[in-house]
Amino acid sequence: MNIAAEIAKRLLQIKAIKLSPQKPFTWASGILSPIYCDNRIVLSHPEVRDFVKKCLIEKSKDFSNFDAVAGVATAGIAHGMLLADSLGVPFAYVRSKAKGHGRQNLIEGELPKGAKVLVVEDLISTGGSSLAAVEAVREEGLEVVGVLAIFSYNFEKAIQAFEKANCPLETLSNYDVLVREALAIKYVNLIDVDMLTTWRTRTGS
């Protein structure tokens, strides 16, 4: 089974990913985008959720041995927890910024001293939030074996950022596979594909 293709099809089926080349979405950053991705929707569909969980377990084998999982807040928390629970390893999550009260934690939960940690994210765009979480874990004196995500836009800037941070990245599926699958099921046409490819190259460089 081609995991990347199957994940892409299922994300399209449950509308966790929507494509609209003719009427683009507006991201929070202001970027006009022909794609909108919200993998939290996976959590509301038990069959897809279970499939994603099984794929995360299988893909996690691509990394060297790790002792714990850390989810990236907020969307990576649930998927990271599903993986950690299935593997029977400790779990924590990393905030985008420290709490403004109490112990002002950046990492919530306990990660064993000297642990090797796999960071889990739902979506990779520029890679900024994921790599900030990686840095937070490293600053605790822990080793990050890599980042595992459900989907990536395959932006060149993200690829370079992960290489610069010396952090391996694996995803269950990605933009290129998604576009191919969308064309195969006639979700988009060839003109749309050209627009989608141009947008990704222009935005991600």
C-alpha cells in the first residue's frame, strides 16, 4: 500500500484538506492559498483517525530509537498523544510560548532526563513552529531524533530550514502526492494542477 497516496485521498474525502485554485483561501498570515489544511478534522472520523494512527506508528520506525514523544501545540498534541499511547512511551507537548503564570512552562508534561524524543506535528508549512518546538526540547538537554508530521506543503524554505537545524523530517503525505491524487479522482483538472504547482513554487521558495 502507498501510505502517502492513501493518506492524501482520505484527507480529501473528509475535507481535512480542501483545494480551491479558482477561489483561494486567505491564511492567517495574509497569504492567498489554493489549499486549506486542518488535520484536526481527522480526530472526528474514527476510521480515518485509526488509519492515521497506524501510519504514524509505522512511519515512526524510520527514526532511530526514541524514548518519548512531544506534540507541537496545538494541532500536534492529539496526534502525538495517539502515537505515544500506542507505543507506551511518555508524552509531553510544547507550547508556542511559555505560560504567563505559574511555572511559566514551555514544555507541559515530563520528559525523562536524557531521553531521545520524537516531535510530532500535524502540518509542515515553513517549519517555523516545529523547529521552535525542537529547539525547546533541545534546550532541556534532550536529543530530538526528528519530526514526524501528517502532511507537508514541501516548501523549499522548509526543507532548507530542517537541514540547517540538522533535524530529520518525515511526513505521511505531501503536497505533490496530494495534487496527483486530486487529479486522479477528478477533484481538480490539469489547469488547476498547473496553478497549484506554480503557487507552491512561488510561495515556498
